[in-house]
Amino acid sequence: MILNIGPSHPATHGAIQIVIELEGETIVRADPVIGYLHRGVEKLAERITYHQFIPYTDRLNYVSCFLNNVGYVMAVEKLVGVEVPERAQAIRVILSEMSRIMDHMVCLGTNVVDIGAFTPFLYMFNVREWGYDILEEVCGARMTVSYCRVGGVSDDLPKGVEEKILKFCELTESTMADVEGLLNKNRIFRDRTVGIGVISQQDAISYGFTGPNLRATGKQWDIRRAFPYLTYDRYEFDIPTHDGGDIWARYWVRMEEMRQSVRIIRQAIKDIPGGRIISDDFKHVLPDKNGVYGSIEGLIHHFKQVMHGINPPKGEAYASVEAANGELGFYLVSDGGRSPYRLRIRPPCFIYFQAFEQMIKGHLIADLVGVLGSINIIAGELDR
Amino acid sequence: MGDVANYMEGLKSQLGDAVGEAKAALDGVPTIEIKPSAIIAALKFLHELPEEGFDLLTDLTAVDWLQYPETGERFELVYLVCSTKANQRIRLKCRISELNPCIESATAVYKGAEWLEREVYDLFGIRFDGHPDLRRIMLWEEFEGHPLRKDFPTRGLHPVERTPES
Amino acid sequence: MGLETAFGPGFITTTLDKVINWGRRWSLYPMPYGTACCAIELMGTLASRYDLARYGAEAIRFSPRQCDLLIVSGTINNKMTPVLKRIYEQMSEPKWVIAMGACASAGGPFDSYAVLQGIDRVLPVDVYIPGCPPRPEALLQAVIKIQEKIDKETVLDRK
């Protein structure tokens, strides 16, 4: 029997369609169909300036918007050759780790709701609301922040926000303790997740897996350690791995990663340096408003950049960040003009969804929703 | 960049003058231009290196150089591979012409190339020989045109929305 | 040939209007058709802080046969349009549509070959919510506006 799941279905996280062939209740073949949220973002990038693309990056992985901003501006900064001051890097690290916690909360919350546990979903969404409060105070928007600029960040941290971030860390830890108390030793949850949706480490690497899904197969690979960026090489943190390769392993790795993120945030807040929050290379970076209104050079730089763009040299650059879901990469090709000649976004979800058929062959339909939730498919990133 | 010398010799001895020079791009990643007939052999060679073993296919994409015909053939394929053992990246590129945009598929070397090549086929129109299931992925089957080509308008070919039913 | 057409406009039909509208406005069954970022704000509205259950619209059901309020939140592209139309046609009367966010109202920032520039090109929309994404309070206000719209309806309009 051929069954069509989606694209409008409660358990498909976003607009994805899976056509499965069943024998009884066992899945024999699966064919995922994507493209229901394809917005042509890579084509749009070819006619707008580099700065104007920053809000579009928010809408890619829309549960952890800040990480996408960081990845894109890092690629532009490599292209242009701009140094980011240390305070801006530390602020980027703090907000990236907060976004990672919020992303894992959604992933795990919706994953366990599909399996049947509703209470952790409400607890985890509460953590998101506290995170939104802080993001609203720092960046001005709850979700789609667009806080990064080429060369730094747009505004400094307001007074008193460090204590709120530390309080957020404590609340995260207590929520995690509650959720683990509900789920970790729960017989039903273990039966529904251990041994389901298994992928071996060799297959995972061959498919191109990165991020928590690869770490759940036992491979210790993290972009923050392999190709360090921002100020990650100054902080102490572990890279949790698990050998199972199943839904339980992915759940466990994400929980541990949130603990490590809290550890990084605490260290970053303690050691946050002072100084500028945006580079002073005003040929490629928007000058501050005092300069724009007060000096003629500031005015001219601002005018040139807004009207003509930043015009980087000809060439190409690739930058990637360890997003909550894996390696999110941005590949920019410049021909010296005001818009990118080609912008390619390397989405982690796209790579994982290829392996979906292999992961659910031989399982039951009820397992399908559990596996789909555990690989954390965000349609905005999958289809761009 | 110094590490590249280790396997550049091996690549050149295997594939001869199909391999160009290794240059560092603006992000510091060594970039090698290779002829289309030898690209899959180069990928296989790098994949099977004992020490580095470029095991992760990070990205596979294409660029349409229609507006700069003096740089070479129209379509440029870019393969970015990564070694998880040695923490290195390397970028391979090749150019194919628009009259016959066809190249061998990389699915024999990396399983992850399957959907990446489907996306390049959908958005650029480049065909991959030996691909197990080459069909459109982002757009629907009856869609006309390949959107990321430079001669395709941003707003689309049809003034009114064309949906799969119409 | 219903009771209301037999009586015509008058005291009985207006009282009937009040009772039916009161019932409908306080028991809306939303169908969350969430595709993109606005769906996350929709989930936030349903969660504990901005509780949509206060307006009686807590029971979200993903089956169009059981719902009467279609909340389209997120970008609708050309591949998704036939699916959206079919879901709308499967809903039974009375039904209302909220276009949540800039993408559903007018295509949003995505003016490209793949995106439908506003769902009102294929569906009749009752309330538009601007924003990218709109705050949960904006969605609550939209539900209140739908309730006000329901209050103005009369049984003589619908067959």
C-alpha cells in the first residue's frame, strides 16, 4: 500500500511530504518530497547588496536565527578581509550558544510530543520565552533578530543583561533536570527510542552528516574545534558523543550539548572584553551614527555603502558555523560588484533528509514520526 | 596550504595534466582546477588517501558564468571536501560547456552526492551520468526552465503564478 | 426552507443570531496551517504565556473537516498552493481565514519565481496580520477581530 504523509500533517515539522510504501504496517520504501517552502533565496541574493541579505538569513533556520546571521557575515568578512573586534566576537558567542539552547528545546520538545509526551513540550517552550525576552532586550526582535553586521554587531549589550543571561542559564538547567526526570528512565520512552532509526557512523560520514546527528553515531566532530572561529578556542567545553546512532542517542547528545552551551555562556560572560563592537574599516563596514551625522567622511562612507554596496574583491569564500543542527555553510562568489555573483547556502537538514529512507526501512509507521523529529528538519533551511 | 603539497604530487602522478595548480582562495582553502573527465578520479583519490582520507563531502554546487564568457566554459562545478581526521578542507572545480552540460556522478564515491546533484540538476540543468534517480527536487516535474541560470528572470517566466495543477 | 427564512428578519432571528454567534465565537477550532517562521510564533501563542485557550480556541485539530478557522502562517509557494486550496475546500461552512504574517498577506520579502504573492490570490481572507513574524499579541488581536466579525453575521445570510 502506498501512503502519502504530508505536506499538511501535524507530525511533519514544516512542509514536507513523504510517500511511503507499506506492507502491513512495516515501511518498505520511502520517498521524501521537498520543495514546499522553496523561496528562491539564492536567486534573490543576486540582485541585492551584501548587507541587505542579512534579514533573509534569519528566515533560514527560523528556530535559531542568530546562528544563521553569524555564518553569513563570517563569509562576507572573509571575502572582504575585515577583522572583528573581540567584544563583538564574545557577544556573538553568547548569543549563538543561547540560540543553540533554544533550537534544541524546540527540536526535543516537538520530538517528544510526536512520541506522546506533552508536558516536556510546555516546559521547553517556557525556556524559549525567557530566551526571547533577552533577545528582545538585546537585539530588538524576538525571533528574526538580524543582529549581526559585517564587521561586528549592530548594538552593544544593554546594562544589566548579563545577570539576566546568567538567570536564563540557571532556568535552562532546572528545566532540563525536570525533563530528564520525566523521560530518561521512562520505560515507554526508552522502548520507543532505543534502536529506532539507526544509522552507522560510516554511512553517516558518507552521506555528509555533521552536528549532533553525527556525534550521536560516536564520531567526535565539531566545527568549533576543527576550524575554530570567533573566540571558541578560549573556552573549555566538551563534545558529547554517543554510540547508538538511534533516536535515544540524538536526544541524549542534544541534552548534553545544552549543558555545554551553558558552560560556554558562563565563561564568556565572565571574560567578556571591552572595546568596540564593530570594526572601524569604514570602507566595508557601516560607520556609527555619530560619524554619519557628525563628520563628512562618515556621511560619504555611509552613502557609498548603502547605494553602491561594499564591492568586495573578485574571488570566493566559504565560511561555516556549528549551527544547532550541524555545519551551516555559506559559499560566496564575488565578481567585484555590489551583489554576490553566487550565494550558496549549505543546509545541514538537506543532507540528513537523504538518509531518512535508510533510517526507517523496516520500522513501523509510528516510528516514522519519532525519527523525523529526531533529525530536526527545519523546512526553511531545507528548501531555502 | 603547505599540507596540500603532500597529495598534489600524488594527484598529478595519477591524473597528469588534467590537474591544475592549487591556489588559496580568499578564505584560505586550497582550490584546484581539474578537467571534467578526471574530476571523479580526483575525488576518489582524495577519498582513499590513508592519512587524510577526505571522507566528508561538505558541498557540491555550481556557478553560472554566463556574464563572464572570457573566463572559460559556462558552468563551473564546485566540490568542497573535508577530512575529519586531519581537519582540512579542499575545493575542486571543473568547467563544463552549456552545449552538453553533462558530467559523471559522484554518488559512487560519496552517498551524500545524491540529493546535492539532484538540486544542481533542478536549478541549473546539469545532468549527472550514473546518478540512480535524477529528477527535480525543489520544483515540480513540469516546471519549465532552470531558475538559478543567469538568463532566468528572478520573478519567473510566467506573469501569473503557475502551480502544479495549472 | 429553514425556520429563519419562514420567520424573516425580526425578534426571533436576531435572538437566534446572538445565540449562534456567541457559540461560534467562543469555540473556534483553528487549523494551524504553519509552513515557516510564523508557525513558530503560532506555537508560542498556543503555549503557556500567550494562551490562545482564553479565547476558547485551544483545540487545534489538524483535520480540516473538524476546523473552522484556517490560520495560514508562513510563506506559501507555488508547489504548496494546490494543497492549500484543497485544505480550504475540505473545510465545511462556516469558515474563516486569517493570513498571518507578511508572506501570507502579500508574499513578504520573497518576490521570486517560486512564491505566491499573497494567499488572497487563491482564497478569500478575513483578517490580515502584518509583521515578520507578528508578535503573539497580534495573533490574539486577529482572533478578537474574527470574533467581532462573527458577531455581525446573521443566520439569514447563510443557507
